[in-house]
Amino acid sequence: MIELKNVSIDYPLDPADGASLKSALLNVFNRNRKQPKSHYRALDDVSLRINKGERVGLIGLNGAGKSTILRVMSGIFQPSHGSVQIVGRVSPLLDFATGLELHHTGLENIRIRLMFLGESPASIERKIGDIAEFSELGEFIHLPARTYSTGMFMRLAFATSTAINPEILIADEVVGAGDAQFAEKARQRIEELLSGERTTVLSSHSMDLIRRFCHRVVWLHHGRIIADGDSDAVIKDYEARAPLMER
Amino acid sequence: MTPLLREFKLAINNFQIWTYLSGSDVKSRFRRSKLGIVWPVLHQLAFSLGAGFIWAAVFHLKPDDFIPFLTLGFAIWAFIAAAMTEGCSAFVIAHGYLKQLPLPQSIFIFRTVLTQLIFLAIGLATALGVLLYFGKLTLLGLVLGIPGILILIVYAYGAIGSLAYLGLRYRDLQHGLAGIFSLLFVVTPVIYPAEVLIKKGFAAAIYANPFASLIEVVRYPILNGELAEPLHYLASSVFALAFVALRFQLGFRWSRFVPFWS
């Protein structure tokens, strides 16, 4: 279960241009300070409740705040205002490469990534063979990742990321990877991942993907929820109105 | 008390992750380098023996006493300075994790502390080897050095923990500290015995300098087989605990901003 109550997220803007001790000290002496805009409000008073077992799609234009709200739901961002309650272990799939190390072998990288995704050592040993096989890397699995082609790298990351069995899955644009041969396997694997008896929040620009897996869709715009309901209805509304809206 | 207990719990629960990260740090430092771990050892020996013989002549000291003194001081000082300068980048280097995964921030503090402790162990081992060679190594000395080492560890946790937050927020801090430590290296009795300064009337550089105390509580017992002056234990402990308090204060106020600043 995930519950957001009146959550706002303000990104602090000053470090962007060098928060340095020098400028901090100089500001002490600068009496005539005209404060430039210090925060960017990425989420504005958002309230949302996702119950156990729900499969929710998250849609919106670029810059609407989707990645931000996913991070709030994953417990990565603390709200600047409001409160979040998360019950259950979250495995965020917000990128495919965190923890991947070029100097380690493919096999070691699988272990590392699973460790960061919260899998126990026992569970890692159980899954590693299957992941290695699925990635179709063959002997390369024992070589350092820096020897891999981009496709191999992505297949490895994909195979690893989709092997987890989280209580709550928060996924940002699940990456499909690989050539034509791999694509069909990948599709099946994603379907398995998204079909489990778990709470899922999936952000995507692919309405087909969302329609297939999510019964409920939340539409985010300028940091606010402007629609939350049955997926067919909200998606239809989005497809009609969104192309004309302002980012 | 409770933040401290929570911290211990986090350390235990996430043991696998931060020990892996630390091991990875140490390995990558020595990767693709033919001599690997031998380099820092050679560097320390070269400095200690080279500078040792020459300065012994300059300060009118016996090399047999002075070179062990120098090697040990150098190893401890390198650790004290590295705790601060590397501490600044503890969160910076973890920015990927901080933005993508809901891992407790303390993990990256523990990782950096462990990595620096490993390098300290290498430095101390080298120094002890030198002591053995000059016949200055005693079991009593080693045992009496343990309280000092414990204080060093507390200092490292507090300094790295505090500077992790400060160094993330103020990215130029690391450079500033490197400069300050160059100055401190000269002022602190690392490469000359405290007596030399005291005789010239600069006792304040030893007694009002917490870094000097941090070194003394480890170096003096090991070399002399007796505990250092109580003042040094007091000063270094207070110094270390002040950093720990700062770490928790900064954690309390700035934890929420760390993913944004990463």
C-alpha cells in the first residue's frame, strides 16, 4: 500500500550553479540580495492512495513530474510538504544500470545488481543461472562488462532487472532491449513481471502497454493529478487532449 | 541514544552492501597497476627512510628513534587527512545510488570509513614492519595503542559522516580542506617530535591542536610502551565525539535534501 497525502516536492535550485563555500560566504556580505527563484515545484499538493494488488499506470507529458512521483513512492525522495506512507518492500526499476560495473564480469554484475535491488544472498544464488542463460551472453558472462557491446549490456541489465520478485514494483519506462530475436523473449519476460500478484506502478508513454496491464491510470500534468480512474477512460481523454496541452 | 542505535542497526542490516562497495573501492584503487598494493607501501617507506635519515641529522636525533617515529606518524596522519578529504566525496561518488534507490544514506558513510580503515591498516602494517626492523616493536606498545586506535575510528566515522553532507552541499570544500591539511601537516608534530616545538616555545601547536592529540594517542604508546598524557586522550575523544554529534545534526537537517543535491 502506498499513500501520498498533500505531497509537494520542491527541487532546490541553487546547487545547480555551484553551491560553493565561496559564494555562500560572499552572500553573507551581500546585503542587496535579489533572490533568484530558489525552488522548482515538481509536485504540487498531490494526494493518492494505491492499495495492495493494484496495477496503476502513470502517464503524462515530459516534465509533468512522473519520475518525481515515482521516486516519492519508492522512498527515495522525502516530500517537502505533506506525508508519504509506504507499507511493503519497494523495488524501484527507475533505471537499468545502477550498480553495474564495467570492470566486473557479467556474472558478478548480476549479483551486484540483485543485491542492490534487495534480493537475499540465497535468492541470488537461485536466480543467477536462469538470468545468465536468459541474457544469451554465452561465454561472455565470465568476461568484464567493458568488453560487451551495447546490446549485450542492455540484455544483461534487462535480464537482471526483470528477475526480481518485489512486493511493490515501481517501474519507469521498462526498457525493452535487444535485437529481433531477443525482443519476443523480452516481451514475455515483461509480461511475467507485470502480471504477478503484486502492487505495480508503471510509468510509460506506451498506451498499449498501460492498457494491457493496468486497470487504473493516473494522469499527471504540471505536478498535479488531473485524472485518476479507469484506464480506458483516462487514456482516451489523454490521447484526445494531451497533444494540445502546454508542457 | 536512539539515532546511534538506529545507525548500528542499519550497519548490520546492510552489511553486505557497504562491505561490497568498500571492497570494490579498494580493488579498483589497485586494479591494473602492476605493483598494486605495493605502491603505497613503497611510497611510505621511501618517505620515511629518505626524509628520516636527513631530518634526523637536521634535528640532531638518532635515526633509530626517529625513523620509526616518522613512519608511524606518517601513517596516522595520512589516515586523519584522508578521512576528511575523502569524506567530502562519500555521497558525491554515490550519487547514482542516492537518486535511484531507497538505500539508507549511512551505507555510504560506513563504506568510506571501512575503505579508509583498510588503507590505515596497510599504512600501520608498513610502519610496524619498520619498527620491527629497528627493534622498537613491543607487544605492550601495541596493546596500549588500542584505545588510541578506537578513538581514531570514532573520529573517522564522525568526520566522514559530517563531511559527506558538507562536501555534497559545498563541492569546493574538498579542495579547501586539502589546502588546510597541507598547512596542518607542517604545524602538527608528524614529521618532527613534539619536544622540538615545545623547546622553541610553540607548545600551543601540540596542546591546542586536536590533530596532534589524535596522533599522540596512537603513536606514543606504541613507541614508548606506556599510555600518552591524559590531556591527549581527552582532547582527541572530545574532538572525535564532536564530529559524531555534527554528523547526526547534519543528518537530521539535511538527509531529505541529499538526493536533490546528488
